[in-house]
Amino acid sequence: MENQHTLKDSAFLSGIALHTGARATLKIFPAPPNTGIIFRRIDLPGKPIIPGLAKCVVDATRGTTIAVSKEAIVYTVEHIMSSLHASGVDNAMVDMDGAEAPIVDGSALPYLEMIIKAGIVEQDAPARYWEAREPIYIEGGETKLVLIPSDELKISCLTSFEGSPIDPQYLSMTITRESFQEQIAPARTFVKFSDLAQLLAMGLVKGGSLDNAAIIHDNAIISKDGLRYRDEIVRHKILDIIGDIFLCGCRVRANIIAIKPGHYFNVQLANAMIKQQLTGAS
């Protein structure tokens, strides 16, 4: 039987936060068995803890935001959650010196690399997996998510964005540490050019630039160093799913089929997964 894992040593990462534009530092520390992934706002009185769980999600509009109070809030946790999930890290304390994690290059690769550098160690407790008892179906607008039982994590995803030179994009793969590192983690976040004015008016993407995002515009994708993958958009969508479903509280074994997914519906899926785990009903 596989056991739980945590980091061998601590790790840290600094950079600009995407939405607030503030300088941010994130540190990850080992945590005891059965802790799960917890975030700690070390810049606030009492250093409040925010569990990385779907019940703590307060917004999923342009990223996944968790909170336990108005002050104790953490924005855009999906990239670090995705990296921890795919790395098989069950327990970790994530210290934040502000409300938002660094966006770095817009992908999960910097987070994955810091985890690999810190090392991963086995703990003296059996691993806990979320496994489906029956299918789960989430639907809203053009979005459809279907989860069916499986003995591994497999994600099949279809995306479509007007203005993208390759549209639609589809990818299906089994998620392992190796496939995540080579095929998913380097995929960067993206935004439609037509959405930028609205996002700026909302006070978001203050730290956004071509250093950390790709822009879809007029049948082209604009990025600083060119595309990392021909289908980079769908790969980043899979990256987000991996992080958001980890909010169920443990590693996931399931076959997920996603059509035009987004954080809001990913979190709905995570909540439905928790419900099924607790009650046996979807």
C-alpha cells in the first residue's frame, strides 16, 4: 500500500502576483501525515490558516480563491495545488506573505521545480485517494464535466476560444509525475485580448505581462518566447483541473472528460466529489 508524502526540505519562490501586481513570496514546508495542503497568511495577525479545500473557495472567476474570513484570503492557488497534486505531495504548509501567490512565468513549472528541488519523502501513514463510487456530471452553459471511475487520473479536455489560430484544441492523457512535468506544467496561462480592458477595469491583472501570459488576438497567440506547445491552451486548462480537483482534500483517481472547463465548474466538481465521498451520492 502506498503511503502519504510530504516535502523533504522547505522551498520558496518569489515574484509578482498576477492580479494584485504586488511582490509576493511563497514558502512551502513539510507537514505531518493527514494535514493536507494548508495555506498560512504569515503577514496577518495570528497567522491565520486557510485549508486548501473546496469548502473554502470564495471566488473562481479568473482563478481559484480560498478564504476563511475577509482578511484571511489567498488568490490563485491553482498552480501550486496542481504541482503538489501531480507530485504526489499529500501534506504541506504553504506560507504566504500576501494575498496572492507569484504568477512567475504563468505556468506551474516554477512551482514544480521548487518541489523537486526540496525533495519528496514518504511518511508513516497510508495514502488517501479519492475514488469514484459512481459517475458525476456537472453542466452549465457550454461547459460539461463528466467524471467516471478509474484506477488512475486521466483527463480528456476540449477547449474553444475565438481568435485562437488552433481551435478547438483537444488533449487526453493519464496524469503522472512524469507526464505532468513534461507535458502539462510548462503550459502558461492565457487571456483574450478583448477581455483585457474589462479585467483592468475590475482591478485585475495588474501584474500581467508577456513575461507571464499569452494573449489570444486576431487569429494569433502573442507571447514573449513563442508557444511552448502547439496546443498550449488546452494543456493549461488540464493544469487548472488538476489543481482545482485537489481541493477535494486528497489525491484523485478518476477519468475526467471536460468540455470548455473553467475554475467555477472545476470547483463545483470538487464539491460534488466531496459530497460523494461523504454520503455516497453525487
